[in-house]
Amino acid sequence: FWVNRMKKQIIPTNADANIGKEVLVTENINNLLNQGEVRINGQLWSAQSLNGEDLEKNTKVVIRKIEGNKVFVEKV
């Protein structure tokens, strides 16, 4: 009983709580050059475009997923 109950409780990490958040690009995002950054809660994160689109600095984007220390974003 307790094992099944514990498996159903998925607690997101602090990073996962940022999925869906809108942020600004702080360094141009270019997946081919492996460049790009966004600022999340005062911290800089490496970023890539989810669909491969180049995104310029100060573009408003939404965080769609996080893998390790990299966020994947889409233009709002």
C-alpha cells in the first residue's frame, strides 16, 4: 500500500517549477553554434530553441523543458 502511494507523489524540482515561465533571452540563441542564455530568477541558464529557430537578445520566450543545466525555449 505505501509503496504504491509513494510512487504516485511526484514532486518537481525547483528547476522543473520554471517550465511554462516567460523570460527574456540575455544572449542570442543559435543552436548550431551552441550559443544562448536566458535569465531565470536572477540566474543565467544555457538555452536552446526548441524548434531550432534563432532568437535574438531581449526576445520574450517561454520555457518548455529542462535537461540538465540547459533550458529549451520557444518564442512567445
